[in-house]
Amino acid sequence: MLKQGSETKFIYTTVGLFFMIFLFAPLLTLLINSFKSGNGLGFFNYISVIGDKDVLVAIKNSIYISTLTAMITTILAFILAYAVHCTNIYKPVKRFIKVGILIPMLLPTITYGFAIIYSFGKQGLLTQLFGRELLSIYGMNGLLIGYVIYTLPSAFLLINNSFGYIDKKFMIVSTLMGDGALRSFTNTIIRPLIGTLGGAFVVSFILSFTDFGIPASVGGTYSVVATLLYQVMLGTIPNFNSGSAIAMLMLIPAIFGVLFLNYLERFNFHYDKVSQTELFKNRMRDSCLAGISLSIILGMILIFLVMFITPFVNNFPYDMGFTTRFFKDTLFSTTLLNVYENSLFVAITSAVFGTFISYGSAIISVRTQMSQKMKMSIDIFSMTTNTVPGMVLGLSYLLLFNGSDLKGTFAIIIICNIVHFFTTPYLMAKNSLSKMNPAWEITGELMGDTWFKTIMRVIVPNSISTLVEMFGYYFINSMVTISAVIFLVTARTSVVTSKIKELQHFASFNEIFVLSILIFSTNLCMKFCSELLNKKLSFTHQRG
């Protein structure tokens, strides 16, 4: 590779300053603020918070419900991934599983709660179908259902990806050697996946622990840390110092989670070569797993189905006559349409600049000869953004930029999204760039090209599919996020997810579902266009 030049130094300096100003400075401000009190600096806020019975109950509840969610999610995600990779289920069924599991990722979490209410409530769709109320959905039950739906796609993607690197030949060998079903299953499936399963558990726990959308809609009287923080910061009498202390406490589980993930890395191993092996036929196994998998996916879809019914009937569930009045009213409402346009603008801008920053960071990390310390610093940025919950990041921005020109602007929301969702696109780019020929830059130099020209002419064209995925990831997450922006939006910069929270107070559920359908349709369109573009690029590359 080429030696680092002015271009690489410029990119590194830009990225470094960006994260110093918009990641570490806000977190430092939050930390300092958590020690401030009427008596000066000290641990008064922490002592007060920890001594508060309501706070302790909220923390206990959050840890309990998040742990339970993580256990259930990891088991369900494993079953789905196992069905896809280790059975002879019909391919259309496997495709349905892989597509159906992604549906929740296209919707904001606050919508999950309202869909659960309209499905399991006293007059809910599922209550009507079964003829009785299946369970009480306010509080722990509603949270558990919502959290499992929310975290299941992420856990599945992790486990499903790792299953692709398991050599199924060893399953056949184990059986032929006379190993029992349990021993064979443990040695050839569980052991190779132990690190990934632990990772799925940690990710599910952190996502549940830090989410605000689901408890905001179905939490009821079951207090959790996210809603407690919101009430402390935006209640009748805001308490910024106590809120800062609570926010810092929210970091602890996430930090332990990241450390545990790093520990689990030692359990990961890979095969020198993954062979394509036809599995033993087992109709009982395939039928059972197909039934369980389809039940999980269909159950999840059935909960969201009400979202596509309610806005199109006169008065759900009493007058089921078809109408488009609510949809037309929403689409022709200047206020609601402006909010949707705001979300589109924020999502597109976040995706453009987020992709640029994360790709530039990966370039520095993989395609230069910069010192290991400099490369490590970028990885630290990535690890930190992965650790900080959205609500904590948003609160730190509120405290640092409260008196600046950024307050109440779209810019601060966009910057928050870029920082919050940085880790995954960065790792996507890093993984893609590391697989490319390391001699391309040297070849470019011999041909008289500068490092920058080689990047633009060779590296970027070979990264187009990854760039499309990065853009899509930023766009979709920016459209559905609420935790990261709830403290930053104003009446002028309101986005769809914050508007849904506002409409909740007026019980305007038809408008909520219409806006949710708009988000879902937009994200589905983005997903479809990304897949289509990548297929076209792949076809062009193969022909070339």
C-alpha cells in the first residue's frame, strides 16, 4: 500500500474532529453535569438517584425484562436460523422466513406498542378472532411481546450469518460415528455458535434495556429506565442533573455487554473450507421446525396486520365498513405531510453524510499504512457509538448544544443519527475493503495515479454494493428511530416518530397507523430498490 499522504491525513483529521466534537464532548458534558448539584460538584445526584425507590424499581424492572427478552429472543432466533440452514424445508418457506423476520426493522418501535394494543386489547383483532382477551397487554406482558419482536430480527441476522460459516459435513460425520442426537447437536452446532449466541443475547439485552418507543406506548405502570429518564428530563419540573446521573447509569449494562462480547470472541472459530453437504432427510424434524418457524413469523405479522386494517375502516372494531377518509385526511393534512417530509429529509441527509463518514473511516482503517494507534482510535469511535444508547446520546446533545445555533435544527438531529448508527455501516465497509486486493494502490501508483485517484477509480467502484447497503441501513434506521431524537426535536423539526408520540396523547390512532404505514412503505421501497440495484450491479460485474 501507499504511504499516508495529505489526503489520508485530511480524512483522519476530519473524522477525528467530528467524533471529538459530536461524541466525546457531549458525553463529557453529560458526565460533568451528573456531578453538578446545588452544593457544587460531588456524588449527590448519584446518591439521590440510587436512594430513590422509584429509580431502583425501574432499573430492576429493566434488567429483568431485558434479560427475559434476550433469553427468549436468542432461542427463537436460533430456531429460525437452524430451520433455514440445517433442514430440508422447501426453499420458498425458507425465503419467507428470511424476508418475514425483517418486517419489524421497517417500523418504529413506538408503533409496535399500538399494534399490540389493537391486537390484544379488549376490542383487539386477536381478541375478536379468539373470542376472549388472551392477556393483559399493559405493563410487563406488552413490553415482553414488543421487545421480542423488536430484537428478534437483529438476533436472527447475527446467528443466521454465523450459520453460513458452519461446515455441515461434521454433522454427517458425527452421526456416522454413532454420536447420539444431543451429543452431535452440541458438538457440531452449539459449540461453533457459542460466541454468536452470546452476542445475540447481549445485543437483545442492550436493545431492550435502552429502547424508549415500546414502553412509551404499552409500558403502563411497569416503570423502566428509559421512560423514567424521559419523565425526569421532560416532566413538569425537569431535573437535568438527576437525568444526567440516570443516563450515566444506563451506560453501565451497555459497557458490560460490549466487554462480554469481546470476551466471547475467543470462542469463535472458523473452518478452513465450508463444504456444501446435503443433509440427512428427516421429515419429522423438517415438519416440526417448519411449523414452529412459520408460527413465529405469522404470529408476528398477525400483530402488525391490524395496522393495515384500522385506518381503512370507519370505526374499528364496531363499524368495519371500508373507508379511505383517514388516509386522505392524513395525506392532505399540511402538518402531518410536513412531518413526513421532515423525516425523509433527515433520513436521506443522514444516509448521505453517514455513509461518507463511515466509509472514509473504514478506508483509513484498512487501505492505508497509518499507525496502529490511529487505526485503533477509529475502532474506539466505533465501539463507543455502539455502547452509548440513543437516549443517552440525545440527552448529551441537549446539554452541550442547548445554547448554540445547532439547538432546534435539523442539523443536530442528522448529526445525532450519523453518530448513533455509525458502527454497523463502518463494519460493513471495513469487512468489504479488507477483502479487496491489497496491491491495487501500489499498482495505481506505478501507473502514475495518486492514492486518492486510485480510491475513486478502483476501490469505490468495487464497493458500490456495500455503499448501497450502508446508505440503506442509515436511511431505514433514521426513519424509525425515536430514542435518539426524542430530546432534540422541536415543533419545526418534528419527525414522524416524535409526531406519533405526540398523537398518542390525543388517542389519534388512525393517524398514528397511517404515518406508520408511510414509514413502512418508504423503508420497504428503500429495501427493494437497494436489493434491485445490488442485483443489477452483481449481474453487470459478472458479465464484465
